[in-house]
Amino acid sequence: MKKLSLIPVLLVGALLIYAAEDFPEWGSPSAPASASPLSSHFISNTGVDTEVPNMVTAVLADYRGFDTMFETVVVFIAGMAVLAILKNSSGPNSKKKIFHIETEPDIIVTNTVRLLIPVIQIFAFYVLAHGHVSPGGGFQGGVVMGASFIMIALSWDLDTALARFPVERCTVVAGLGIILYGGIGLLSMFLGGEFLDYAELANIFPVSREMARYHAMLGVEIGVGLTVTAIMFSLYANLSTEGRLKGGL
Amino acid sequence: MFEDGSIINELFIERLNYLIYVVLLLIGLHAMIAKNNLIKKLIGMSIFQTAIILFYVSVGVKEGATIPIYLPEHDPHGSHASHSDGNETEQSNHGPVVLDAELVKGYSNPLPHVLMLTAIVVGVATLGLALALCLRIYQGYGTIEEDEILAKIEGQEMGTKPSVVVKSVDSSKPATSQSAKPASKPKGSSSPSPKRSKASPRTKAKATSPTTKAKTSGAKPVSPKRKAAASKSTTTGSKKSPAKPKTAASKSTTKAKPKPRAKPKAKPTARAKATSTAKKATASKPKPKTPKK
């Protein structure tokens, strides 16, 4: 079986190596990825269109806002699916492996974490809010924020983390993120533009059309950040306890 | 060897990024196809994903360009732009300008970065979903080895019809547990369907004993039941090397079936009996046919 599977694998490899002949050279400025009109449009016009210095954020949340919205929905659905799969799922093989950790959490670990958590969470907000001018954004900030809750669960136990961020609230927060994203899109639609055409928000906010896009992007990123935070922690809580949400690591 | 134009130079120097991506992709693909363990398949999937990400990022590299974030002199709100009064919304004084073609060359394309950014996060979420499915499979079947799961599914499908229980033994070829289970069913009628044996090592240990025993006992012709014939047919049908001990195991269980009537203490499970005989058999006559790890 293993020998047999090598045949298609090597075949694919040979084809890919053969095709690599036609790929652009390393770092070539004339490569399709760098020379396409789309690329130069993004680079030259982002500043005028949205006044966002970080082109990645502008492309992510504005030019490709529709794509990013459904990426967020995918993350949300994955989290909900994990909840649904593992809910009440203790089968005959899982019952005997409930870990009860009697030992107290280590004092050095918990005190260090106690100092670290605020820094991590503030850094998460910074990454989220500063995503317009430096590398960062909703996805990155959300992951850092979710990691802080996972850190609580690792250094104390899951119950401590769940007391601060219950899984029910995770679901609500993740849904709120999607609603915030879609709500901004719908709002701009009701104001006369198209779905996710943030420039129309200038009609109700005292900013220019460009700055409306700038600030709407921040709102959208916050929505993404909420969803990613909640789903990251809910994934950890469910997977580490097989859906029982108590005991575990 | 590394002169211009040679294939080595082409492959290892100029297009090293593509070579690495192809190698990573093949590792992932092979793991997904060939590995039996579902978790290892997932690891392969992650490696595959990493290869794609590397491909995108390496294609997006542009020589002499910086990251796709405006430098201060091009920043719409940077020091250059805001010297007039610092009011961002006023564009009459300064305002951001469209970069001309020369300046565009100084920034790399943001699009591959955007695509990979979302792909990474979505990859984490889908990996979590896959792990949840693996957990569920483990809870249901007690294993995450693909062939064992398939054997158990087959056994379940056939086991639903009581008249075809014997046949289910035949069809479920790779798993010894399957062949042992129905054999123990008729005698231990009081205990409803013994638990599926979970670990393969155990079944393997069971598997060794009967071979030795059958040989030592002069290879007495097994009662020409369908089961015995069936177990023989499994030898031909089974694909893996440990097929031999397995078939022997099923044979032994069939043969040993009439005996426990006399000895009720050996009844509880076929497993316990088999292990005990295994000890005996190995003590009496160690054979080279040891269980494979």
C-alpha cells in the first residue's frame, strides 16, 4: 500500500518539478504576481482610496471585504461544528479517561502568567487596532487574544478559564463578530451604496469618504477579532476535554 | 556542476523555493495517502498546507521591494503628509497622491499576503474541526487506525443480520478481533456481545498462540465448518503480512469452541483464553513466527 501510494505521489512531484520550469524566477519584478495591473493598482491607489498605510489591511477588509467576511464565517462555522460534534459525545471509550487533576496549580507558573496575561491582552488590542499602519489586524489580534485565554486554562485549569469566558459566551461573541461585520456591510448598503461599500458611511458620520472606509475597516477588523478570539478558545476548550468542558488539561 | 544552464543549477539554485515547496507538498500528499493513522493524515494535510503557503509567499517576493506598507514619505497620514496642520480629513492641503509606476516597484504585492493570512486562520479552524471528528471517531470505534475502523464498520454492517454472523467473520479479514468476537458469541450466550477488543497488540498476542498450538497438536484437521474454511480464505484475501497469525487465530477459536463446554471457567472471553494458551504455547515451543510490531 505504501509502495503503491508512492507512484501517484512521485508522478505529481515530477509534474510539479516540470512545471516549475515555467514559474517566474525568485524575486523577479516581472513575475505575474508582481507585475499584474491589480497589484500595481493596489499599491498606487490604496493611499488615495482609503488612506490606510497598510495595504494588506486595506485589501483584506475593503477591496476583498466580501471574501474576508466569508472567511470569518468559515471560522465561525468550524467552531460551531466542533461544538455540535463533541456535545454529549462521551462514548464507551472515553468514559474511563477523565482526568482529575488534584494538584494545585504551580505558584510560579500562575504568578508569572498573572503578570503576562494583561500584557498579552493589551498587545492583542494593539495588534488589532494598529493593523492599519503596521502588520496586524483582526485575525492576528484575535488569535493573540484567544491565546491569552488558553494560557489561563493551561496554567490554572480549564474551569478557571471557563469561569472568565464560558463557552456559551464564546458562541455569542463569535456571532456578534459576524453580525458586526455583516451589519457594517448592510448599513453601507442601506445608505445607498453596495454591500460592504464603506464609503457610503460618510453620509452619517462626519468624515470624508476615504476616512469612512478607514474607520469602517477598523470596525470590520474588530468583528473578525471577536469571532477569532471566541472560536480559538472554544476550539481549545472543546478539544481538550472531548466536549465535556470540565476536567481535562 | 553549478555553472549556468545546467539542470542542477536550475533546480537547486535558481528555483530552490519551488523545489522546497514541491518536496513539502509531496511529503504531505504521501502522508495523507499512505498513513493509516488519522492524526498522521492530518499532520500530512498541515504540511501540504504549509507547502502551498510557502509557494504563494515565495511567488510574491519582489526584488528591491519592501513590505506592502507605505513608507513615511508615501503615508497618507505620515510626517510628510501631515506637516500642514495635522488634520487628517482635510485633503486640500496635502492629501495622498497616487503613486507613480517607479514607486510602485518599491512595494511587493499585498494580495498573496492577504490570501495566506486568511488561509492560515481558516486552516487552524478546519484543523480543529478535523481533530474533533477524530475524537468522535475514537470514541465510537476505539481506534483511529483507518484499516481497523474499516474492519469494524464492515463487521457492524454484517453483524446486524444474525444469520450471516459467520460470513462476517470471513469478510472482515484484517482484524483478528472480528474473527474472535463472533466465535465467542455462541458459547458465551449469557453475556451480550463481548466488547470489541481495542488494542491491536492484544489481538496479535492472541494470534501467535493458535499457530503454535495448532502446530504442536499435530495440525489436527479442524472440523470442516464454514468458519474454518472462511478463515483460510482470509489468508488469501488479507493484504498485510500479519495475515498468517490472524487466520490461525480464527481457526483456533473455532477449534477451541467445543472445548469450553467442558471447561466453563475458560468461558469469559476468547481473549483471556487465547492469552493463556499463548503463554503455554510459547513456553513449550518458541516459534520464529512472533507477532509483528
